[in-house]
Amino acid sequence: MDLSVVIVNYQTFELTKNTINSIFENKYSFDYEVLVVDNASKDDSLSRLKEYFGDEVYFIASKDNEGFAAGNNQALRVAQGKYVLLLNSDTIVWKNTLENIYEYMEKHTDVGACGCRVLLENGELDKACKRSFPNVKNSFFRLFHIPSNSDDNDYNLDNLPDDEIYEIDCLTGAFMFMRSDTLKEVGLLDETFFMYGEDIDLCFRIKKAGWKIIYYGQSKLTHLKGASSKKQKSKLIYEFYRAMYIYYKKHHANDSFFAVNLVVYLGITILCVLKLFLNLFKKKD
């Protein structure tokens, strides 16, 4: 098997169906399998997906929803491909995207992971598809929405072209095309992260192990990000800031002074509480 495509479904029948169909409607020079993990959906999306796709898709039903990382890992443990692709259930794969990146990975054996140009529904770039690793400085500019031309404000790599191919630090978990040998070396997704942050953590470990991470801007994916309600669930807000805490503690706290760590943890806590409070006053669509 050349490629294993891993998709986590949670009560998104139509979105997941469209994502899978965007893969199936194209022909490829390589063999592939599609694995769908249902994260204990409370609706009938799993049964409907099984009825729609039958044996074309390998389904795994989780007894409990233990998060995005844990869901993906269930499929990664049984995936047979030389490469694996983590793919969000709210994406549409463009023609030739998988083919182009597969061929690139075949030619560049020092690349551990590769992403593509991810576009939002309105055609704008999803900036999460090409990033620097978060640190105290660039996180400060980003979290407090402070515009700056400082070299420290480099998280989203806005200075680099969207349609070219080059090495970066971090991809988005919506589309991560990885070498299976790389995952065997660095390990699977860290299940301490429930949602958010697991992609940054994995990219950090891949780079630390000496593999390159490539942004392949000549191929595209549509990410229907933000299609849900403007009023976020409190748990999602909490998990977003919790992921920041986990990542910082895991990769940076030991190399920083106590006072710096205290300020970072306090800042994350204050922002989380503020976001939860403001979310109470947002109206649903």
C-alpha cells in the first residue's frame, strides 16, 4: 500500500462524505486506502457513511470520544501505507494534489512531512498551513492582535509566497502528508492534546529528529473552516488554550526562567477566561 488516508468523523456525515468523494473522483498512479475513525458520534453519521461507501472505506468506531489525536492514532496504528495523510473531514482535495505531493515525497527522501496550500471557503489562504513554531515572542504578537513588522512576529510567514515550494516549521493538521517511517521514528500524535496543538507538537518532533517539513504551495485543498456557529462551544475554547499550555510546558518551559514561565501560564489563563466570558454574549447563527 502506497498511501493511507486517515479521516476522523464526528457527526459530520455530509462533510465527511464530500471529503472522501473528492479523493475518489480522481485517478492515481499509486495504491491507497481510506480509513475513517468515528469519534463516538451521537448521530447516525457512521451508519450512513457505511451504507454510502460500503467496503470502499475502512471504518473504525470509537467507543468514546477521546479527542482528535486519539482518533487519528487509532487509524495510524493499522494503516498500511508507505505514506499517511491526516485529512480533516471538512476539506475538499483538489485534482492532482495527492499525486503531486506523492511524487515530491518520492523524489525527496529527506522530507518527513509535506503540506499544501490550504484555502478557506472564500478563497483566502488558511494561514495555519504554513507557520513558524510558536514561541513567547511571536505568540505575544498573535494572541494580543498587535500588528508589527518585527522579525519576531513571524508566526504566519506572511512574507513568504503562497504558491511556491519551500521548507517551513509547521503544517496544519487539516492536511499532513507524512512518511510512515518518520512516524515510526518520532511517534504518533500526542493524545494529551484533545483538540488543537497536536499538529504543532508532531511537526516539532519531526523537525527535531532531522526530517524536513515542506510547504507545497503549487497544490491546493479547500478547508471549510469556520463553517460552524460563530458562538463556539466553551469546551473548544478551553481546549484551544489548554493546548497552548501543554505545548509550552512540553517544549519550552525547561529552557525558560521561572518568571517567564509564570507570565506565560498567567497570560494563557487570563486569555482563556476572557474568551469564555465574551463567548457567553455571542449569538448563535
